[in-house]
Amino acid sequence: MLLANWLKTLLRSSRSSRITSRPGNTSRSQRSHRRTLRASAEILEDRTLLTTAIPTVPDLIGAFDTGDSADDNVTNKSTPAFIGDAAAGSTVEIFANGVSVGTTVALSPSGTYVISSSTLADGSYDITATADDGVSGVSDPSSALALTIDTVAPNVPSVPDLSSASDSGTADTDDLTNDTTPTLSGTSEAGIHVELTSDEDGLVGTASADGSGNWSITTSALSEDDHSLTATAKDIAGNTSTASAALVVTIDATSPAAPAIPDLATASDTGNDSDNITSDDTPTINGTAEADTSIELLSGSTSLGTTTADVSGNWSITTGALAETVHNLTATSTDAA
């Protein structure tokens, strides 16, 4: 606009200082100069006054910003949609690294535009927009939105492994435990989000793998049951891997029923065979308990021997040499968990 005004001033000045070849006449070169200045001023004034406003920076619509963060502009959608503002009624065009990928018309009177792009390959893009109001031509490009397209799922994590500290009972490798919030570990891609799922209880824990790909999850409370536990990996774009192979873990937090009162075997009950008085200092004691549980026979707090109840729950222990005194015998039962 300032340049146009300057040219107009120059034009007026040319009128007052024109050179005449004779009184009352203007030279041919002077007239041509005036016409050129007038045309230049009109063109520049028209261009300056009617330039289309530059649109706002395109913004990735939230539903297309996949993954854990809704504002990192990383997505697994290959045809993302954008929203912004431009001159009402203008034609808006968006570009990915300078290549046109979509057009629309800005709404009137708000000027809001929404554009879905054509298919974009995986990679990084600068997304810009231009507007054309149909009168003065296309605006300059907007500032750029940095966008990342990632549609590739991460690698499958390893099979989860129950930690030895959580594998209670007689064996620390049988995946049978009384710990209802056990710790499991595994490996995956470095830095990736890992989810642990039970076929019985659903999602039971999450973690981020460290720089070496190692992860560890202490679960939420698991129901008493057999659980097929699998791990999946999820990247920042929201792509999820196939589930790992399953680890079957049995949760048993219920103590077995107390065994029946120990009974002195008839063959060890010398004299009257029901008075529990015997001259046998290594007597045999019988009893019943839950099938397959581990039985310990005690005299007070002193262990006299252990065994395993059979499938019917019957057990029998022959003690070591006992002192001549009264012995109060009890039995405890421990299951495999």
C-alpha cells in the first residue's frame, strides 16, 4: 500500500513537472511515462489490498492422533484429517512436504476448514495450508505442522516369565503360587509400552521396556484360577503387536484344610491298642488330610517327620526315636502353592 501511494505521488509530481515541446503541449515521452506510472500504481494497490489472508497452522484432529498422547502429532492413520481457520469461503489446500494432499472450502462465516488428506506413506511431514478467495489469488503458505505417520506394528514380546520370588511353594519353577499379585518379566523392543493380559482377568499390568528391552510387571490382584498370561507391545503411534505365547500361572491363595488328629497305628500301640501308650519309641502315626498335600508331624514345635498324603488323603509317618514322656502330636498340611 505504501508503494502504491508513493507511485501515485510520483504520478502527480510528473504532472506538475511535465516538459512541453511548445506552449500547451506535453511531450510524447512524458505522456508514456505517466501511463506507465498510473498502471503500476493501480496494479500494486490492487495486489496489496486484496491479498488472501494466510490460513492458521493445520491442526491434526484429536481422533487421528493415535497412541498414548493425544497431542504429539504421531499417528498410525495414513489418511489423517486436519482442522484450521482461513478466509471464509476461500478454497483451502493442504500440502505434505510441499505436495498437495487435499482441498476444501472454509465455512462461512466462521472460516473453519476440515480436510482429510490423501494416503500418506510412513514417514515425517511438514503440513502447510494455503487459501484462495477467488479474487486476489493464493495466499502464502501457513506455518508448518510436524507430523509423523507410523503404521508398522512392533515386534512380538517374549513369553512372560514368573519371577522365582513370586513362585511360592515347593518348586520355584512350577508357575504355581499363592501370591495374588505376582511379578512377571520379559523382553521386547527397547523403550516400548508393554501390556500384560490374563484370559481370566483382562489387563493386569503395564510397563515400559528399558533401553535394553527388559520389562517387569507386578500384576493387579489375580483371581484364584489358572491364568494364561500374554504380553503385547504398543508403540507411540498406537500400533499393537501380536500377543506373545502364553504362560499358564496357577493362583492358589487358599490354605488346605487342617489334617485330622494324628492316630497311633495299631501295630505301634502296645498293650491296650487304644490307649496311645506304647513301648515303641519309633511309633508309626497315621492320619488323613487333603490329597497330595505335604504333611509334617510335630511334637510341640519339634518336627518328627514329613510325608505326602496320597490321592485319597491318607498319610503315615514312622518317627525317629522318642524320649520316654508324654508327646502331644499334631500335624500340619501344606499344598504345592
